[in-house]
Amino acid sequence: MTTQRKTPASRIKDTDVLLQILDLLPTSLFVKDENLNFVFSNEAHCKVIGSEAEKLLGLSDADFYPKEQAEKFLAADKSVLNSPEAREFLELATSTDGSTIYSLTRKARVVTSDGATYLIGSNTDVTEMKNNEIELEAKEARYRALAETVPVGIWHLHENGKTIYVNPFLLTLLGMTEGEFLATAPKDFLTAASEKGVMEMIGSTARFETDLMARGKVAARVLVVSSGWLNNAGVAGRSVMVTFVDISKVSSLQTVNDEITRLNAELSDKIKMLRATQEEMVKAGRMAQLGQLTATVAHELRNPLAAVRTSAFVLDRKIKGKGMGVEQQLQRIENGVVRCDDIISQLLDFARTRPVQRKLLDLDTWLAKVVEEEAAKLPAVVTIECMLGLDGLVAAIDPERMSRGLINLISNASEALVGKGDELHGDASFVPAINIESGRTVRGIEISVTDNGPGITAENLLRIKEPLFTTKSFGTGLGLSAVEKILEQHGGGLEIKSKPGEGARFTAWFPLIETLEEAA
Amino acid sequence: MARSLSILVLDDNIENADSLAELLSMDDHKVKVAYSGQEAIDAYRATPFDLGFFDVMMPGKNGVDSFLEIRQERPDAKVYFMTGYSAEDLLKKAMEGGALGFFGKPMDLPLVLDVCQQAA
């Protein structure tokens, strides 16, 4: 007989060796018969169950685990025995030391060649993993609770534009239900971003201020803080976490601040205006005083002036034809009276605070008459030309004052050309000429008086309208001020253009008022 | 030569009143002078005048008020006013009360003589 030597490989097939190997495994292994009594348990399983392998044989889970747990295990075992496939269970077991163990159990039915049925199982302790999971869930719940209660809008948005999460505060801010929110396109909330593309904006911009829109209206002013793109573990694509801080109140504070600033500026303007008005009133008060003074002086001077004129007139008649040779002296008296009367008129026009006495008249006809009358009084060397351009236009003006203004401009022009007398400026070929033109412009009526005299220096041009300013050896220096006053009383003004050697152009302008009702 | 008129010159300024009276007298008008409103009223009460030249601004009763009072007794009284300063309100009142017109002082004397001639 030959002795068969066992090879190492066949030795491994030896049950004892196999059992020793199983005992070394960290995974707990067990085998139950069809009655679910243990027929095998490796060392790891013995530790779990808290029993020696020999004592365990023939006993079931019911002998080691609390009743409820044991019933669950046995029910699972039965389902495995009835199934041809291996199954996996997450089981909660109370260890012998009283601690709770999560174990992932794989169980399968095995039928041996002799027809016996067994249940084999393995347990992996997943307590640590499960505890992590629980901790994670708790953390998640904490964060969720935080997100649900924090007074900041939170929006978790996938790059495909789908909302992953929206917190209640954001919905409250928008006055929307979650359903309504989900049905609204992201760009409709953030109109500020619509141009650039909302995804690009919140994906790249860390922080910006904008209006949060709901149904086309501004729901709140918000500070948007974006996390930027996040790579999602386990979820395809990227997402972004966007928070919204309601700064409406801050904005309204800003608005209040702006309003206060604006009011301050307005107040400052009003104060300036008040000061100007005050100055104006003082000026007006002074003018009223001056007006009163002038009226009194005018009255007081014109009475004796009238007596002088009448007496001279009487004298003239008394000596007429008697060859006394005093006509020249009498004329000087009359000239003096006229001159005095002119000065008084200028003073009155300058100081007058009474409203204008408007009458409706054909402007060109009136102008032609005034010019004609005045031309007769001018030195004969001065040629005067009148270009009427108003074509029968009727306007409401104060004819008396306006005439005085015009006469003043004409006599000024004449004096610039030839002085008071007939002495000519310049050479003999010089033809002193005054050109008067009337016409309509956008601002109303313009009447210009142009002379070809010596012109006005820039320095004098600046001061020419100042009261009491004069370059003449005679006159009050009130002439142009009075003319300007008259035009201002008609809502217009006086413009002067001149260069030395190029004559001067005085343009009187005033708005067209066509009816007396309009003037009132 | 036109007929002689009876004229009342009213002016508180004596030189003015007298010189005008003298001028008008030279044209053979019978001229009476009053230096106050009340004097003028009394004069008109005593006798009517063909024409009057009244100053406007005067101490006491002004020319216009005196005229209006005279017009109550003599509604056909014809009066021109003379003024050194256009007291628009008073002149408006005078014109509405029936005044013939007004002259600014110092007056245009040929024009004064003209209106007298027209009235004659």
C-alpha cells in the first residue's frame, strides 16, 4: 500500500486549516442550519455575540440578542432561506458589553451536496460609518434649521438654472411661495444682472448691490453675496450659493440721508435767495425812497421852473418888436428850462417804482413819429435813417416812457457823433449818421440805434450802464440807467455793442405783449 | 381876436400862479388867481369861470378834489390840470371826473394859449 502524502495545497483544503483561516478574519462569519441554530461561528463572530464557539452550537440569535432584535434577525434569515440570492441587511445589534453596533450583514442560502440547507452570514461593523452618517445628518439638520431661520435670503442654484434650495426668508422677501419662485426665471429676480447674464454675474461676482424684483416690481434692495461656482460632490455640474441681505432699510436710511443733504442744499439756496431778496428789498426800499425823493424834488423844481419859463415867455411877448436885443438871453433861459426838465425826467425814469402805463399802439408808426420829432432837434449835420420792420405790429407799451428811452438813445448817439453843438468829430469827409431799425426776434421786439461815432472803449462799455457813470462834461450819468430801467419795466433790456473806432449799437428789446389783458 | 374868457388859475406856488395869470391876461382874458383849493371852491361858488388851470399837488385840499367839489355845484366847469410830476392816480380821478386834460410843468405855453383860444 502506498502512503499518500498530503500536498500543502490539499492540506489547505483540510477543514481544520480552513477553520483557522476563518478565525483569523476580522469579519465575523457564521453558519446556521435550516432551523437557524448556529453550526459554525468564527472568532470574530464569537466576539460579537459574546460566546465561545463550542457553547454557541445549537443555539440561535434568540439566545444572545434582545427579543426584538433577535426576531428581526430571524425574520431576515427566513427570507434569505426562501431566496436563491444573497441579501444584505443593515442591522442594529446590542453588543454583549451593552453598546449598540451597526452591522452590515450579508446572508446567503447554501445547499450542500447531501441536500442539507444552511444559512451563511458575515457581519461587518459599520458603527463608525453609521455614526458619521448620523452626525452628518445632524449637521445637515442644524444647517438646514439655520438656513430656514436666518434673516438672510439663501438660494442654492445649479448652473443649469434649476433651484436646488431656496430658504423661506428669500421667499418672504419676494412675497412668493416656493412654487412661484421655482416657476420664475433667475434673471427676473435680478434685473441688474439681466444684461450680463445672471448666471455669469452671480457665478463670478462675489458681492454686489441690486434691486430684488418680484413680479416686475422692486421687492427689496439687497446686497447679493455669491459663493462663486462650487463643485458638487456627487452631483453633476456646478452650483452657486447666493445670499441676499436686505439693505432696503439701509437704503432708506441712505435715502433719508440723501434727502437731508438735498434739503440742506435747498435750504442753503433758499437762504442765498433770501439774502438776495433782502438785498433786492433794501435796494427796492432805497429805490422807493429815491422815487419818493425824486417825485418831491421833481414837483418842487418844476413849479419854479414853470414860473421861470412862463415869466420868460411873458417877458418875450412884452419886449417883442422893441429892439431890445435880449432874444438870445431869453432863448438861453428857455434852453436852461428844457435841460432842467430833461434831467428831472431822467431822474424820474430812473427812480420810478410805479408800474408802466401801457397803451396799445402801432409800434412802427409810434417809432417813426418819435424819430421824426427828435430828428428835428438834432444838429443838421447828423443824418438819421429809420428802417421800420414791424409791419403794423400792435403792442402794449408805455408810450411816454418808451419815447423818453428812445429819445435818450438818439440824443446819446448824436452827442457821440457831434457833441452838444455842431462841431464834427474826425475829418471833413466824415458823415455822422444814426441808423434806427425795428424788427422782431425770438425774444420779442428789438429797436436798435446805431451810430458811426468814435465807439466805446471796453473799459467804459463795462460801466456804461452804471447809474451816475458819464464820460461827458455834461449830463447826470443817469440817461442809460433810465433807459435800461424803462426797458426792464417792460420785461426787456438794453444791449450795447461797440468797439473803439467802429461806432456803437444800442439795442432796446422787450417781449411782445399784444393785449392790455396780457399786460395786466 | 377871440373872445375874452374868465379864467381861474389855481396854484399854491405864487410865482407860478401869477406868471401864468399875467400871460393869460396879455391875451385879454379876465384871470382870477387862487392859491389854495378852498379859495378856488369859494371863487367858483361866487361866480362861474369859462376855464380853469388847476395845479394838482397842493397842501390842504388838492387840485383834483377841489375840482370834483366844484363840479358838484357847477357840473359844466371846464378845467385843465397842471402837474410837476405825473400823479397817475389823481390825474385818472380828475379825467374820470370830467377834466379836459393836463399839462406837465413847466408847461408848453403856446399849447396853453391854444386851448384858451379853442375854448373862446
